Amino acid sequence: MSYCVNCGVELEKGCPSCPLCDTPVINPREKSAGEKPVYPENLIIPKSLSKKYWVFILSLVILIPNLVLIILNAILFESGVVKYIVGGFIVAWIWFLFPLLWKKPLPVILLAIDAIALLTYLDMFKIYGDDNGWFSAVAMPVVIALWAICNLFIFWLKKRRNKSLIAIAVLGAITVMTVVIEVCMSMYYLGRLEIVVSFVTAACSASLMIFFAFLYKSKRLKAWAKRKFFM
């Protein structure tokens, strides 16, 4: 039971003010309806800081074991493999966490940073104790080709495209990348141009591209597929 501090009249439970003298009722043991607590029970992170919060947490998750690995390697193992492991984690951080720090990420710039990070990492590897031209003959052309194709897709997809056209473009990109990889590998390892895997890939991709082109052009087939598969 509570009473008004001004006039002493008996107050009902949960009464916001005295009905006689209109003095506000403040009872710390009772919460009025709709009253918000001074300190929230749950931690609420603003949306603007949510990405940075998770980047910080995941960065620590990556950083702590790598620091432990570096310390243990310096004390116990002294192995050169550690730099490749740490370098791989750094590339992963640049690829997946670094874009979250941008308010408005620019895909073209991020792709360039990703390509540079990957090329730097691949340059660390040596074949048979020496580079032997592997980086310039295989790694660099493949990464540059992939970077160029991704940039073409970015500019091409600025406008809304039909799904069939996107499928055709993806199949074409896979074919081009397969050819680039096989040409670089055959010239580096065999010293001559040999096309086998990319020929099979191109044949399979071409047949699928014809199918998707027919699907794109044929309104009847498209309507049948939508009715059949509830698309």
C-alpha cells in the first residue's frame, strides 16, 4: 500500500499521480505501463555499427590462432609453411571481411584489391625450390583473366538481365576460363599447346548454351516450364 507524499491520501496500485492533489507518484518498486528501463536488458547494436562489430569479432577469431601459430613456430617448429598459412588467412580477411568495412563498396575496386592480394599470395609459392617462371606463366594470366571476366559481369549486370541470358554468360565465362587455364598449364609443363579438357568443357557448355538460347527465344517452352515447375 502506498500514500501520496504531499497530501497523504491512499493511492491505488500503479496510479501515476495523486487523484486529489495531482502530485506525480514515484515508486521505485513498481513500473508503470509502458515505462522503459533506464538500462536495456539486451544489448542493441545500431545497424551502422553491426557490420563493424562482426568484422572486429571475426578478425580476432582469425588473429588469435595465427599469433599463437607464429609464436609456436618461432619457439618450437621453425617451419616455413607457417607463412603460407598466415598468408592464406590474410587473403581470406581481405576477400570476405574487408568489404564489410565499406559503407558503399565499389565492386571494381574491391575486385582489384582481391586480385592483387591473391597474386601477392601466389607469388610466395615456389616450385621445386625456385619459381621457374610458374608465377608469370600460369598464376598471373589466370588471375588476370578471372579479374577481367568478373569486371565484365559487373558492368553487364548493371541492367536487369534475363535468367537464360545470365546462364549463357556464365557458361561462356566457364569455357573461357577453362581454355585459359589449360593453355597456360600445357605451355608451361609440356612446352606445347594441347587442348583436351577445355575442348570437352566447351562442347558441353555449347550444348547448354543452345538450350538456354532456345529457352530464351521460345515463349511456349518458357510458359510450359513455368506451369510445370511453378516458376
